[in-house]
Amino acid sequence: MKKFLHVGCGNQNKKSTTREFRRGNWKETRLDIDPSVNPDIVATITDMSGVADAYYSALFTSHTVEHLYPHEVSTALSEFYRVLGDDGFAVITCPDLKAVAKYVAADKLTDILYHSPAGPISPIDILFGHRASVAKGNVYMSHKGGFTAKTLKQELFKVGFPKVVSMSRAAHFDIWILAVKKRLTDNDIRTLALQHFPK
């Protein structure tokens, strides 16, 4: 059975990852900074030293990298690279600042864009973190940085991933990234992306 690391899992499990990871042939290990969500490994994404080098075939992380200060991004992405095997890959999704910027420019900073399970979401929540959660004391929900597809891909190239593809979903205000350690053909990486990116 192939192993993948679910980084910054929160209360979620493999059911909330990708179609491919939900299949029975992937074993999930959950990692989070917050012990109250009962992860398999308690760690920050900038220091996953408790995880062995090249141990996982894949890594999934959703809405975690925007919680980093900009100077921490390369450290975290280097950790992602380190824990993946030579044929490994990472699937990363996060808010798309390009998609939300037009609402800020239109002076709609606090207008409701959509309703999530956590409540209504406005541009200010996407930029700086979910206000209601932070107000309740969950400071882990604060955002300290952010990305467009272009800038996140650049960061992944910097730490050594040779091939990175992305998908931006403006209607969902998010970016999906697939970064591979092995230099795949364009056709192979497209096939892999189709297995993991939302339809």
C-alpha cells in the first residue's frame, strides 16, 4: 500500500483530500501542529524532523501554506521535498490572491463571497484568516502570507521540484498545485494531475 502524508490535516482525513488518495490503495498519515485534532504526528510544517527522509510516496496539504510568514515558505516546501521519495509528488491547495484581489479593488473587502461549513467567507477572511475562528482563540487560522499560482510555483521550483503544474479556480478562490520530484513527461504529469485535481 502506498503512503501519503496529510500535512496540516486539522479535523479532516483522507476523505477530504483527492479522488486518488481516497482510494483503498493509499495509507494516510495525518500531521498537524494542533494536538487537539489527534494527528498521527504533531509537528509544524517548517519542522517535520520526526518524519524520515524520502518516506512517503505523496503529500497532500490544503490551506496551510498561507499560514506561513513569507520567509518560512522555502523552509516548509523544502521539508515537503525531503520527506518524499524519488518518485514522490505533492498536491498543494491554497487561496488564490489573484482571484480575491478584484473584490478588494472593488471595495468589497467584507462582502460575503460564499458560505462555508465554518460560516460566511469574505475577501478579508481569505486574505488574513477566518475571523470567526481567530476570534474564538484559534490563532492557527491566521494568514501570514499568500500566493498566486505563479508565485507558489516559483517557490516550489526554488526548493528543487523540477516539474510543477497548477490549476486556478476563480469561482472557488483557490489554487491547486502538483509538484513532482521526478521529471515526468508533460503527458504523464497531466495524467497525474487529472487524478488529483478537482473536476
